[in-house]
Amino acid sequence: MRTPRPLPEELRSGIFPRSRALALGVSPNRLRARDVERVGRGLYRLASSDARPAGCGAAAEDSRFAPVDADLLSLLHALQQQCPDMWFSHATAAHLWGLPLPPWLDGTRPLHVSRAESSSSTDRIPGLVAHAVVVEDGEVVDVDGLQVSRPGRACFDLMGMLPLHDLVALGDQLIRRPNPALDGREQPWETPASLRTLVGDHRKTRGIVAGREALELIREGADSRPETLLRLALVDAGLPEPRLQVRPCPGSPWSGDLGYEEEKVVLQYEGEGHFSAAQQASDRTRDAAFRDDGWTVVTVNVEDLRDRFRRVVRRVDRLLHGP
């Protein structure tokens, strides 16, 4: 059996589109050789290749994306080459930016793409959901060679898909002031003003009413999606809206996730990041600071989240209003 002629260097790492191969002089028969694997309609890669294309590494130092599976990035780059006038949007863009999505919404399957006008070329690619949208300058950005909805636009894209509470949680994370050591950036993705401008620029869009309602509920200071859902659960139950990032006393280095300063009730949501011994020791010191100043500390966890915070709401109601 004849040994297949080596593919051009540009096609030896990651996924590539058929159009790119043909443009480089690769024959259709060569794409049917035993060393080439078809991974989708018009998409191929070397069957023995596990190399990552340049700029696609999940830990690339110059990437502004959250850590993403290298195979997914390779696929996205191939799709971008195949359809250069489209961009990745909706849940796919949110996944790339590392924005919090509800568990039922997968940011990787199906893949969502958008264009300024409808296109049969993207509609024919299996696994893609194509959207025809109106887009303004600055709402799509280029990151590592991929055209992607900016974080605020990704949230806007999801207005017609997400329930209100999840939409608010996404908005809270967009305006959250990041921790440079943990997030790799110093500025929030968006500001309340930039989100209002974005929503105001699109008055006839599916979900626009929910988007406007979400704008009124977005608050700065929530460090995680569960914290936002907890705040909204308290408000929906008729309780006063808690303040975010409360401190046991002025000037204290410690802060609580949510709280009622007059009644001295603080709620601490302890997610996966609180499981380490060092973090638990820090949490105990923090809670002691609140208790020493006369506060009641209410610890909340993922089991409460699954219960939709009903137990927590009842306890806070008693603490605020008595038995």
C-alpha cells in the first residue's frame, strides 16, 4: 500500500476545513486516506495528530479566554476558517469567556454562531445553531483568531433563553470587580452603563423585556452565581434586599457575602473554593470576627442551592422578624 503524501505543514495540527486543504493543493482523494480523520461535515484532522494548533492552547499566556478544552478551540478555529464572516455567540461565547451558565445550558453543544444576515453555509454544518442578528460596532471582538461576541453581547444574546434569575446572575458577574490574581484581569467585563447602552441599542429583540427587567436587578458585589440566586430568593420571599459585601465593623478586613447590617445577620455562601484547609481556616477567622461583633452567621452551601434556599429563607425570616 502506498504511503500517503504528507499534508502541508499548516494542516498537521488540529482540525482543518476541506476548503483550506483544497486551497493548499490537497486533492479530495488525499482527504480519504487512512491517516486523515473526518470529524464533521467538511472538517478533518490527521488521525494520529494530538498537537494543538498555534494560539489554541487552553493555557496560552496571551489568551483572554477562560481555560477551554484544546480540542474545542481547534474545532472553533477550523469553523472560523470555513465561515470567516460568522462569529461565536450565545452560550458558546459565554463558555469561552468563562461566564456562569445554569447546569442545563451547555456552552459546547450545540455550538452557537451568529451572522449579520442569514447564511445557508452555516445552516448546513451539523452541530451549529446559526442566528441572524443585528450587531453594532464593538459587540464582536477578535480573540486569539476567533470572532466572538463580547461578554456583554453574549449575555444579551441569551436574554431570550435564560430565566430572569439566571440572566441577573450572569449580569452580576459581568460587572463584578475581578481579583487579578485569580481572574487574570483588573477590570470588569462590563459596567451597568455599558449594559444599558447595549440593551438600548436593540429595541426589537427577542427577550428585550426580560433584559430590561434584569438591568434593574443587577448589583455589583456578588462573587458567584449562587450568591445572586440567594439574594433574589430572599427578595422573592418578601424579605428586604440584603446588602452585598458587608463588614462586621468599619475598617474590618473581613467581609460577608450578603447581610443585614441593622439586624446584624450575615450570610456566607461556601462553594467548592471553600473546601481547602487553608480556606476553611480563613473562613473560621472571618466568621469569628462577625460573631465577636454580635452578628449571627448563616452558612449556606450547595445543598441549600438545590433546595432553592427555602430553609435559608425561613431562617433569615425568623432572624429578622422573630419566631
